[in-house]
Amino acid sequence: MIDLSIQTVAMLAFAAFAAGFVDSIAGGGGLITVPALLLAGFTPVQALATNKLQGMFGSGSATIHYASKGHVDLRRQLPSALLALVGSAIGALLATIVPGDILRAALPIVLIAIALYFAFKPNMNDVDRAERLSPFLFGLTLVPAIGFYDGLFGPGAGSFYMLAFVALAGYGVLKATAHTKLLNFASNIGGFIVFAAFGVVYWKIGLMMGVAQFLGARVGASLAMRIGARLIKPLLVIVCLALAVKLLADPANPLRALIGV
């Protein structure tokens, strides 16, 4: 049992609200909530598991809000959501088997590349473009693959979905954001089911943070729909770079040894 002060609980609630706001627009909410949970005294496994619980509220809130405004067809996207859920559950099951060092070393480089893509690609707006991959192949390959990564490791999954939707599915930035939140919601559920089965979820704090994240995501999604790519694009670039810097700052990241830091 973790004994938390009122100040710590308030800090976690604020972190969850901020994470919901940021995540509903550009992803990367775990960049805020996971460190906050660790600072509160949670073990890494408890932090990841509890983060999945509260993350479901934020991604679910954003998904409902986007869908209510017609930016995502929930019924049509149900098969993709189920594949993301299954992929995430398998990833969570294998989290203790697959070496995490490879992912920790490669992820900062990939995130910086995504940030550069969105920062410098011309005509990046809310208009749909020609798709480079059919919806069937997209849903059968990339969706469960990113869901698997989300369950296995997690950071940056939303950015990967965004990149895939814009670069391969031909979606405009706002539409890509809406669909990303749906698949994030599904992969959060998949990972959460596995963590809950192993009994590592801290329910009271997770539910409290979930309410705060739900509210933050509601505000963020409303802003994203009002402003569109002018808000989503720069925030996505900032989140990707911030997450890359955080991962590189981790003394345990094997990439630091490779570059002589």
C-alpha cells in the first residue's frame, strides 16, 4: 500500500489533467503522468499499469468527443480498434521477454525523425490526401504493430499512429488525430487488461487520475477541433522532441553509451 499525502494526490490529478489535454491533441500524455507516478513512489511496473488505467479515460474522452463531431466513424473503425487492442495485449504479455534496450536506444532517433517530418513537410493541413496503403492493409499491419509496441513499451505510440495516418493513409492532421485517439484507447484497454490480470494496477489513484484526464482530454479535443492543424502540428513536434530529450536524459538509455555521453 502506498501512503500518499494530499499534496501528492493533487499533483497527480494536475498531471493527469495536463496529460489528457496534451495527449488529446498530439499524444505523449505518458511523458507527464508516468514520471509523476514514479515521483509519487510507485514502482515502474505500478506506474505503467496505473498509467494504462487512467489513460483509458483520457483517450476514451477524446475519442467520444471527436466521434460526436463526425471526425471518426466508430462502427467503421471497430475492426482496427480490436486489432490495436489485441496487439497491445500481446505486447504487454511479452514485455518481460523482449529486451527493452533496443527500443530505448532507437526510440529517440525515431521521435526526432517524426518531429522533423511534421515540422518541415509542406502543405501539412487538415485536408485529406491520396492514400499510399489501402485501408485493409493499413488496418491489418500497422495498426496491430503499433498497438503491440504500445503494450510492450509505450512512449510515442500516438506519434507513430499520427505519422502512419498522415503519411500512408492520406488523412488530414485533424482526422489523423481523431483516429489516433480511438486506436490509443483500444491499445490502452489491451495493455490494461494484462496488467490488471497480474494485479499491479493501483485502482484508487488510477481512477482519480482518470477523471482528471477525462476532463483535460475534453478541453484539448475541443481546442484541436476549433484550431485544427495550426495547433496540432506544432504541439506534436514539441511533444516528440520533449519525449526524445527525456529518453536521452535517462542514464539507463544504451544510446548514451554509443554516443559517448
